[in-house]
Amino acid sequence: MVIPWVGMPLADIIRRLEPTPKAKYVAFTGLLDAQKMPGQRLGVLAWPYVEGLRLDEATHSLTLLAVGLYGRVLPNQNGAPLRLVVPWKYGFKGIKAITKVSFVEKQPPTTWNRMASDEYGFYANVNPEVDHPRWSQGKERRIGEFFKRKTLPFNGYTDQVAHLYAGMDVKKLY
């Protein structure tokens, strides 16, 4: 999805919070409220939803904390009041309704990595050469377009972010 987000670079907030040198990751926790979010009652996932990034990913200039989209305040269904946007990663890295942000020393467990580690790696980078176990990631269809297009590595942000993963095994980047 190509969305005009309204927000602030996460790096600006991290700088103000001054994490200790021990911090290597940022862990995010989403809202746990089954009254407002009835899907949480289904037990499909372990709630609350949790997500994480390496500190260098979190402080990249493309990583945002979104408070709106299309020039308006972020609606509940899009993750109000605060949502993470990491445009070179798959959507499950875009945790919604953030209630807690923690700086941690070790890679935090994430919801999808805990639920299906063989299908959802920690990094969740867009790598069209590594298929999901149940579908190809080689092509995508954008909202409003009829035909599929070739998926680009890192969602087309290779020049800006590939250096973050230099020397890493591409299989771990799915």
C-alpha cells in the first residue's frame, strides 16, 4: 500500500528519550482491550500484539510513528492513536495502537515470530526472492491497480536501507 502518512521520525523521539548504550532493540506493545477490539476475544493471536526493531532500523529516517494519514487524524481502524510505519518491511511490522515502547538489550519476541516462526522472521524485510512458505512474494498488487507488478526488494527502498543488512543471510530477512 502506498499511503501518505502523517507523523514524526521515530529517530527524533528516540534521541529525546536517550536510551542507554545497552539498548540494541526497540520493543513495541499494542493495546489490549477486548471490549474495544473484539477480535482479541477470538484467541487467534497471543495478545497484546508485540513487535520489535533493531535500534538502527528504528532510527532510520524512513521509520515513522504515524498519527494520521491522508492529512487527517489516524482513525481507530488504522491504528490510532499511534502506529509504527517501516516502509521497507512487510505490514505485520506496522504495529497499531501502540501503548508501550521499551528499549531492550536482546531481540524482543514478536507476535508473529512467536506464533509461526517458520513463516515470519524477526526482520520481515521485503525480499521477493524468498517466498513465504504458503505463497510467492515475487509479485504484488497495489490497491487500485488490476495487474500485479514485480515486487521490489525492500519495497523499492534498497538504496536507502540495504546497508542495514549487509553481510546477513537473506533467508533471515523474510
